Amino acid sequence: MDIAFIGLGKLGFPCAVACALKGHTVHGFDLDTALVDGYRRGEVTPFEPGLPEQYETCKARMHYCRTLDEAVSKADYVFVSVPTPHAPMHDGSFPYDGVARNFDNSIIERALVEVGRAIRNHAGDGRFRTVLVISTTTPGTMVNELGPATVRAAGRPIGDGWTMVYNPFFIGQSTVVRDFLNPEFVLLGVPQDEDGLVADNGRGEALARELYGTLHAQPVCPMTWTEAECVKLCYNTYLGLKVVFANTVMELAHKLPGVNCDVVNATLKLAKDRLVSPKYMDGGMADGGPCHGRDQMAMSYVAQKVGLTFNVFDLINHGRDAQTGWLADLIQRHAKGRPVVLLGMAFKPGTNQTQGSPAILLANILRNRGVEPVLHDPVIRPKAEFPHGPAIYFISTRWEQYKDFAFRPGDTVIDPWRMVTSVPAGVELVRVGGGDATDTAATDDASVLARTEAKPVGHLRAAS
């Protein structure tokens, strides 16, 4: 099949590679010509383990177009994967200011208008084109804004030579190819006419099923555009709610003698009948990444717009900030004049993405309190200069490299993941919620230190 990808960034490019790996011909377009020129040279920009090797095996089936019109002209399926951003101050890397905001839909609307014009330009070539929108939008956006704008640009109604399906993905950064080819389900929002009937007589669903049938055998869930928008954002915000709950258990365990949050959460995970999935149920850092924090803000906007009785989405964002602020409290109580080092900047291990990172949120909260932390990351900032004397080390991203980090006597290690099991003599280890500490607001030094006698090792200065 001939497939176009409009937008070749950290989502579009790996998904395009996945389609090419399955034998399809891909026609890609992106406004960033330097990015595309790099792909032509074989350079892979998105950070994803295995992606360069996968691209090498299928790049002969990937073609790069000079214009969006050219990409659409060559394709039966057109994936549109451009951003619907919030401003950087509102991506989850800074404390939530309490003002709910919708996504910025200007980029996706411009892209779809251009797609519509291309459909108009090539209406006589005999192709029936299926436009698949994978960008995240709030409920009602497809019906009220993006669908009508595309129809006007195409100059013909949906069903007349083309159709549009809202088809957002549920994938993780750094595992895009794997997740795209092995989804829990495929979400297909199909267009409705004014009478609530399927506007394209079911053709969009049928063609999307045909395409996905060549990629995997996972379930396909058809519904309306607005239902699909709800599913996408409710899915992501529910994950945020689970993380807030798991971190609440962690803080509770940290403040109650003899309670290990891993024991509590591990037992809750056994309740798969009523509590569903065990994932996202480990205490640690806040939810993060380029989607979840801003999705919660966008759904809070929707909640206010429609007048929900209780805005749980706003609660998630406030809870995320409050729990990260409590970790900042913990750092400050243990610092006692020592410099602070945050080990990890990425929002999760295995990626170089810092957008919406809870590590960056923690750093910004500390900065607002007059504490300037040193930030290290094995991928993003491996050569950060560590303090020469004793310091507070907080493991802000669960990179395996930090499990055996060379801490020195006089250091304090605060581990919200409880991944460090031993430290040299003279190093204080605070395993947050690990059942070996109590910490109350009334007792600054109330912690039981986990120490393991070991031969002191040299201090890591800077990774090369």
C-alpha cells in the first residue's frame, strides 16, 4: 500500500518506519527540511533503541517528498502526525498555574487544510484517500473545527473520493515502533453526518481495518470522532490518576513506621479483576512525558467548558505538583547546606525527551525556592560536573546506571524508586516509602538510614 506521513518527528517517523518494515511504501513530508535531509542521509533523529537498525533495513521503501501535495498525491492512506502543543511553560515541566488550557490546534488545522487542498487538486486521479488523524485533540475538536476546515479545503464532502478517520495511538516514547505494531487496540473515530449516520457509508472504517490487518491482529474499536477523542484523553489522564495514587501510597508509607509502599502496591496489583492493570502502580516520580501532563490540563479545560460537577483532571495536575513539591521538601530537609544533584533529566529511562519530565519539574520547584541543582543524565547530560565534596543525590530518573553510582562518604542518596540496595560506608540512603524510614513535618531529621558496610569506591566525576 502507498502511505503518506505528514509530520516526521518523534511519532511520525518511527510509525512510518514500522509501516515500511511491513512492506508498505511510505511517502513522507515534513516542513523541517534539515530533518528530512538527515533522513535521506540515513541519520535517525528520534532517540529510540533499535530504530536506526530498523530504518536501515527498510529505508528503500521510504521516500521523501518536497511538498505536502506531492505526498498526498502518491498515497491511498494519509497519516497526519503534527503537534497540538501547549506552550513550553505549560507542558508539565513547570508547576501548574491552575489555568486549564486547550491544545493549540493551529498547526494541525493548517496541515489538514493543506491535505484538503491536495485532495481537491488530485480528485480526478481515481484514488480514494483515507486521512488518518493521529494528533491528540480535545473532544469536539474534530466535529467543530478540524473536520469542517478539511471539508471546505477539499471542496467536496466526506465520502466523495476521500474520508477522514480520527486514529490516535497509545504509545510510549522510545518504544514507538514496538507499540505501534503491538497495540492493545486500534481506535477508529469515524465521521458522522448531521443525522448521526456514518458519513462515508463505512468506507473509512473498512479501509482502516484493511490497513491495520497488514500490521497486526489486534482488536479494532470503531466509534464517533468525539468518542475517540474522549477515549484517547481519558486513557492518558487515567494513567496520571494511577501515578498520583501510587505516589500517595509511597508518601503514606514514608510517614508511617513499618510500611513499605512496594509491599502495599504489589498487593494491590494482584487485584486484576477489579483494579485492572498493575502498570503505573509503583511509587516514584510524577507522571511525565510530552503527553500526559498537558492532556490533563486540556481535559480540565473540557471539564470546565461542559460544567463537570467534579473536575478530577484538575485534581491530577495539582496532585502531581504537590507530590513533587513534597520530594523537594525532603531534599531540602536533608541538604543542610550541601549542594543538590538530580540524577536523571529524561521523563523516563530509555529516552532523551525532557518535555513534561518530572525531573525537570522538580528542578524548577527547587529553583523557585532558591536551590540551584546540578542536573546529570547518562544520555542528555553525561558530562555534568559533580560537586567535589559531600552532596545530596536524588535519583530523578530510573536509569539503571544509577543503581551502582559511586557515592562517597558524606553523601546522602534519596531514592524514590528504591532501586539502590547498597551504598558505601558513611553514605546515607533514604529509600522513599521503603519501610525503613518515617518522615513527618514535625521532625526534620526523622529518618532511619539504610547503610551497608562496603569498601568505599571512587566518585564518578563525569561520564564520557
